[in-house]
Amino acid sequence: MQSRYMVCCGREIHYTEWGRDDAPPVLLWHGMARTCRDFDDLAAALAGRYRVLCPDLIGRGLSEWSPDPDTEYCLAFYAAIAQAFVDALRLDRLCWVGTSMGGALGIRAAATTLRGRISRLVVNDIGPNLPPGAAERIRTYVGAPPQFARVSELESYLREVYAPFGTLTDAQWRRMTESSVRRRQNGYVTTHYDPAIVRQLFVRPRDFDQWDSWDSLDLPVLLLRGAGSDLLLPEIAAAMALRGPRARLVEFPGCGHAPALNVPAQIAVMEGFLEEK
């Protein structure tokens, strides 16, 4: 793994890179309040065959925070960043794997800024709209991240909040914690993102309504769903399998929103889809 930085649309973006420069590129994009390090296990598994690129979106991880949250924390600006990122790396074609918000961004980019350049799309546990209950849950926990005196307390919090991710080892929980922590001026620790990212759900309440974009897609799509997900409801997943690109739907038992893509069974599904001709 290499840790790198570049400027996209005037904002510094951090990303990790795995594999050979001349291998087929796969872009892995994380969820709303997460970081690129969530994909370490999947990236390591894919790195033998692919050039794997994992960005931190602005406002998350080691990427720059926006000075204009109401304008820049939205799918349109994120899609512009994605295009700038892909252009800077001179990638003509790529596969996109997106978890939650990263999946929504994949739909937007495939329909707009990267149309015709995304050859295969994996959407992990999100649809072309957000159920009201799930949207309210996100507003509540993302907009008011707690602070703790100790990193171990933050780990306990993350284990509770992200229990729906499924099975993680103690080492994986620790890595999530250490890649998700920042220390505040008062000495306490909190999560490694700008709380203002939640403004997207208030300023642009329909930003995730993307059925028109979905219906416009014409490429192979793999749709993943955690069996207990409250964000990708069964009826929405079923509609996605019948409309637009007619996604291939795979459900994973033992997890909710969103499958962590960190266990052999989940990684094997991903590898099979990416290797298809």
C-alpha cells in the first residue's frame, strides 16, 4: 500500500494505492462518514490482479475539509472530484466499487462525469433513494460525533455503531479505530471527518434521489445488500434488478448496512464479478 495525495477541484485528496501501475484499475469509494482504510482487506485481495485506488472523499480521513460545506458536500461536486481524480491518473476505463454513499456517487458518476468510462459498477447497500428512517438515523449520528478521553472508548463506540457491518476481527476493529480517529484541541478524540458533511442531507434533501440516473445506465452492475439493511430495502433492491441496468443482486446474511467486504465469501463475489468478460 502506498499513501498519496493530489489536488482535485481545488481540494487536496488523500488516497491509498495498491498493485501495479499497469494493471486494470479498480476504484473503491467509502461511505458517508468513513475513510478509504475501510477497504484495506478488499484492496489487499485485489492487488495481485488490479491497480486498486481508494480515495478519502473531501471532509473525510486525511483529505481536505471544505471551506464551503453547503456548496461542496454534495454528489455533484463529489462527481466532479471523481472525474478530476480519474483524469489526473489518466484512466480511460475503470471498475467502480462503492459502499453506501460511495455507491450513490458511483451511480451519479457513471451517469454523468464518468459516463462511458466506468466499465463495471458495484453498488454496496444503497439504492437510488434513501428511506426516511435511514436518512434520519444518518442525520442524527453523523452530525453530532461524540468525543472520548480515550481511543479505547472510541473503539467501543465504533463497534456499537458499525455492528451491522458484519464480522470483524479484533484487529480489524482496532484498525478501523486508528484510521478513524482525530484528536481535538481539548485533548479528546473523535471521529475523523468534518461534521458539516451532514449538511448535504439538510441543504439538498433530494440529492440521493437518483432513479433517472439509474434508469439511464447501460453497464454491468452488481448490487450487494446486507440481509438486515435498513438503507437498501428489499423492494428497492428488487426494483433495481428490474429497471435500468438490471443489476445482479446478491444478499449477504449476518450483516445490515453495510457489508464490510472483508470476509472471503464477500470478496469472492467481488472477484468473480470483476473478472467477468
